[in-house]
Amino acid sequence: MNDAQRFVIVDLRIPFSRLVLFFIKAALAAIPAAIVVGFLLMLVTALIAAAVGDGGSVMRHWSF
């Protein structure tokens, strides 16, 4: 026997000022998150480059 009740939300009333404040907070929170993700991607890329090795040949090829 399933006692779960189903319901549908038909209206959600959020004042405009609170919605704007939420989006401002989300945008400000995204900045440090992007920095952390960028640092982690840089670290992973550096580890892959160190594992593959021989990056010196690329620099010799592109040096003028």
C-alpha cells in the first residue's frame, strides 16, 4: 500500500526584490567557485603534462 501523496505547485509568489537579491548572491558566490574550479583544472592539466612529459620539444618548435 502506497501512502505517498502527490501534489502540483501551481503558483510561486516571490517578491521581485528578494529574487534580485538571490541572483546577486548567486553571482557573487560563483566568482570564488570559478576560481577554485579553474585552479583544479590547472592542477589536473599540470599533472597530465608532467605525466606525458617532453614539453620542451614544443617550446623548441615554437621559439623564434
